[in-house]
Amino acid sequence: MTISTVDSNGFPDARVLILKDVVDEAFYFASGSESRKGQQLENNPQVALTFYWPALGRQIRIRGTAEDMGEEAGAADFRKRSAGARAVAMTGRQSQELESEEELERAITAQKERISRDSDVITPNWRLYAVNAQEVEFWQGDPERKHVRIQYILHQGQWKHQRLWP
């Protein structure tokens, strides 16, 4: 899925993430709270999610509010990651300038060694987020551009739907 956040200057910021789960109106993903994404979510939790299947000509757009599910949920998610993925996350330097590939390899190797000594070690800034959907739009592409768009909006606890012009 693609998640879009907004930075402190009002610029949109989009990146692809793994969707962890969907429960009721909530879409779950994980990230470091100290990453650029984590900082943007702390400053403005309003997000957009986009799922696109070009071969099928289908898209789902979701707008909602991201909620940090807390340290315990983040730790539980972190423990499910592979040792390599945990080691990279534990370097704690996502989106910072990388001087050399060797620097990256040294940092990852150090964290892998740490994990081998304590397989239950976690990084305290790893978070599981739930995006509580407030608007969902389904789009079905059409070769003649007569796309089908169905929009659902959560209003006073009830989902209202409507068809939109292409």
C-alpha cells in the first residue's frame, strides 16, 4: 500500500509500506516513530492510503487518522520481523544521510550480533499504527474512461455511500 502523510511545510509525502492487517475500519502498518514518517504522523495524523492494481484496473483510496497503538503493540509487531529486518530498524537512522555502504554494513552487523545475544531485544521506537478510515473510495477503470467510482463516508457512526462521476 502507499501511505501519504504531510510534512511540516505542508508538502505531501508518499511511500510504499506493508499492510499488516485490516480489522473493522482500521488498516494497520508499522514504522519507527523517529523516522520521517513517524514524525509526520505525530505532527499530523491525517493520512491517505492507496492500493492500486494496474493489471486489474482497480484502486482503493482511504482517508483517515493514524493512531499509535502503543509500545506493547509495537513490540509484538517488531518481534514478528525477521532478524535482518529487526537489525536494520535497530540502527535507528532511517532517512538520515548515509556516508558509505561500509557504514551501513557495520551498523547492521552490530545489531545482528546484539540480536544473536538477545533474540527478544526490541527497539523502543517501533510502533504499530491503525488508520481509522473515515472515507473509502473504490475505483474500477474503464478503457473508455467511464470509470466506476463508489465512495463511502463515515458520518456520525454510519457509512454513507454514493457513486461519483468518473
